[in-house]
Amino acid sequence: MATRSADKAVRKFRLERQLGRVVMNPAVAALDRIGVRSALVVDLETVGRKSGEPRRVPLIGSADESGVWVICQHGRRAGWAHNIAANPHVRVRVGDEWRTGTATFEPDDDVRARARSFGGRGRVGQTATALTMRAMESDPISVRITFTDR
């Protein structure tokens, strides 16, 4: 039974990775280029573990004065999670400002509560964000990016 569940998570991860690469990430990037940007979206820039080149991915996140919380919906399987494991020094764009920071996986953080906190102050926004993230996750883990530039 555990193998069937693990197989399902891997299939879901592969499908959603393709949807992200082919549909969602290009759509978010195109909207950003024309000036349409959500307050929930942060851009994470990691260093490619194999290429050494910068790699950017748009994520839903929540910033505060000392850093940013994001959720890696597919746990350590995601490409950007592999990059963080190899080199935790990252850049993150919050609004129009790029900040440098150090990313750490936070396995003890309550992912469901964290996802609810991303929707802003309104109950509808919190619920919608949490449900969307839950539908897309396979093995979520919270990631804390602590700013190091100030």
C-alpha cells in the first residue's frame, strides 16, 4: 500500500512539474513582463547545482522584515530544492526588490498552517490559497529564506 501511495505522489509530481514548466511559470513570467504582479508571488533565484547558472522560479510566499516563507510543494524532489540543498545562498524578489538570503528546509513547520497564512488577512483568500496549494502538493515542506543583506 505504501508503494502505491509513493507511486501516486511521483506521478503527480511529474505531471505538475510539466504543467509548471510549460504553462504556469511562463504565464507568470509573461504577466510580470507586462507589469501584472501578485503580492503573493516571489521570485526565487538559486544557483543550478549542475550548471552553476542562475535559475529562477516564481513561488507563492509570505515576506516579513527578516525573510520569506515559501512552501516546496513536492518536498526535496523539486529542482529548486535540489539547488538549495547544494547551495543554500539564494536571491529572492519581493515586490520590485531583490534580496540575498540563506534558504533552509523547515520540516517541523506546520505546512497547512503556513499555506493558510499566505492568503492575506481575509478568510476567503487564506482558504483559497491553502486549498490550491494542497491540491498541487505531493510531499510539502516549508522553506525559510532569511535575508543576509542588511
